Amino acid sequence: MTLPTGAQLVLETSTSSGELTAVVTTVAAGLRALSLDGVELVPTFGEDRTPPAAAGIVLAPWPNRIRDGRWSHDGVDHQLAITEPALGNAIHGLLRFTEYRVVAQDRDSVTLEATIFPQTGYPFLIETAVHYELVSDGLRVTHRLENVGAEPAPVALGAHPYVKIGGVPTAELELRIEADSHIEVDERKLPTGEVPVDGTPWDLRGGRRVGELSLDDAFGELASDGEGVIEHVLTAPDGRSVAVWADDDFAYVQAYTTDRFPGEELAIAIEPMTAPAEAFNSGRGLRWLGPGEQWELSWGIRFRGFTAD
């Protein structure tokens, strides 16, 4: 039977905290499930439906939005398809509904590839790969983009994981976002400026209950540790935590809360991004790959404080 998210690729491994399991889908190279000894670390959804609110998908060659789907370079105007009709934007790249090819799979890892072919609004040829691997403390995801065309190509990348701690209402979790600035937006959710979070409701560096927040917000000036890793954390009252981490290529993060995720009273996405909305026009966080050039970068989900029964 053909499913809306394609083949369901099950990954499994044993850790000191219990059995870790993930389900990756071939459509959008999405993360549909991740659990530790049956405790969900991401909210899952039925294999017979498309990902609700872009759950778990890869965002390439841009994350977030481009106003009116229009951008220009070297005097040439480009028009992308409008994929967010309600706000008139092009959103979340060109691979959201693409079926990736499985090129390698083991018990605890899988590698998928997809090609971005030249098309309306994006006349470039990019090979992409995504490698999912279960590790001792969670999940590691490594992306590779390669320009296989003849001209330099603009690229940015994002991921759209939702995270939770099964058995604990998400509203009761504390969210910590390691960001010094907040990106202001207009009614179409497009950037109008960037301000320091100091003294504002957007200062989440010290942690806030998710139930107190209503978020569809991007943050910049992210703080990394001494090894170039950025981490944003959800913590339960009992001290267990789940973090979305990323290397410092992911210089931005989007946090999004919704009460419309099936089966969840409240869900939260923590989305690592290499660029904010409107990157094709502003140039912020945008990377131009020369012909033959590759870019490799990683993010993941890390659990702490869980013990095996």
C-alpha cells in the first residue's frame, strides 16, 4: 500500500537508558516518530496522513518564508510557486512533498537522497542527502548539499522537529531558547527587524513554561557552547529533558506552538535554521555554493535524565 509519507523506515538501538526507536519517512525525509522505552520524544502521527503542521520534514533549499515567492539576483527576477496561499508566501523550500531515495540502511541508521531540479523560480541543480543515526543519547541528523550545476546556487536549510516528553503535558514543560535576539515580523510573518530579547517576553534564556507561551517566532544571535554546539531545551518538572541541538551553521531557530496537532493538547516545534525568513532577498544566512561545492551540517535531538526500568 502506498502511504502519504512513503516508506516507513524503522531504526532501533539499545542505550543505557533503554531501547531507542525512530521512524523516518521517505517523503520529505521526515522524522515521524522517536521514542525511548515507549516514551515519545516527538509527537507522532498516523502513517496514513500527511505530516501535520510540517512535522519532522526537511526544509531545503530554504526554510521559512519568501515574500510573494519573489527574489532577485544580478538583475534577474525569480518567481517561486506560492505554497502558503493564505499569506501569499513561498514556504519551506522545494522538497516538502518529494520522495527521497534510500541509498543505505542499517539497524540504527539510514541515508536518503533527493535532487532539487531546476524549476520555476529556482534554476539550479542541487543534490541533497540526509543521514539519520540513533546514538547513545538520542538522534543525530547530518545533511549534505552539493551544487552539481554550472552556476553558483543559493541555499539555506532547516528542519521542523516537534519535541515532547511522553506522559508529561507539553504545557508543563519548561522551554529554554539560547538566543539573544528576536526577529520581529509583520502580519504575513515576514521579518521587519531584529531586537535584543533583554527585558522582553522573548527572553527565554532562563526558561518559561510552554503553557504560558504562544509562539511562531524566530530567534537569532544564538549562544553556542565551547565546541560550537547550540542547544535549546525542554525540561519536565521531574528533571528529565529533551534538547534540540545543532552545530553553529544553524544560526537561527524558530519556535512554534500549536493546539492543532492531532492527539496533542499542545505541541511545540523547535526548528533549527541556517537562515531566517526572506533570506533569498536579505541575504542573511544565505550560502552560495559554487559548482561542485558541498556543504555538510548536523543537528539532533538529545535526551537526559531518563533511566532504564
